[in-house]
Amino acid sequence: GFKFIFLLIFIITSLAFFGVWHMMPKNLHPSPTSLKNLIPAFSHQNLLKTYTITICSCGAQFVLYTYLQKLLVEISGFKVQDTAYIL
């Protein structure tokens, strides 16, 4: 059921992580930063809209996956075992 799906997600995420790590340039050096440098990012109207959309999207996905399984089983008539593959 759901354990296989989580394993599959872990494998795909691990492959993506190591792929990005392998493709990143090796000569990058971090520049010094502070929290004061982030304050201007919150003063731009377009960035605030982007942050709001991102926060709402993440929250909506959490709500969707929390309650969708119950709706699929009780209303749509799917088996509990099948909902892991559907989601």
C-alpha cells in the first residue's frame, strides 16, 4: 500500500538530489549574508504575491491529501488499499 509509494518517492527524490549535486559547479563559494539582506525581499509587491500563492498552495495540498482519502473511500466507494495508488 502506502509504504511502497513512500519508498518510490524516496528513491526518486534521492536520484534527483544526487543528480543535482553531481551537476552543480564545484567552484562555487558562498557569499556572506545576513537576515538584514532578506528584508528588502519582503517589500516587493510581486514577491509578496508569490510567497502568498506558495503558502496557500502548500496548505491546500496538505488539506487535499488529508481529506481526499476519506472522500474516496466513503463517497466514491474505492477500497482503502487502492487510494494509495490513486493519490
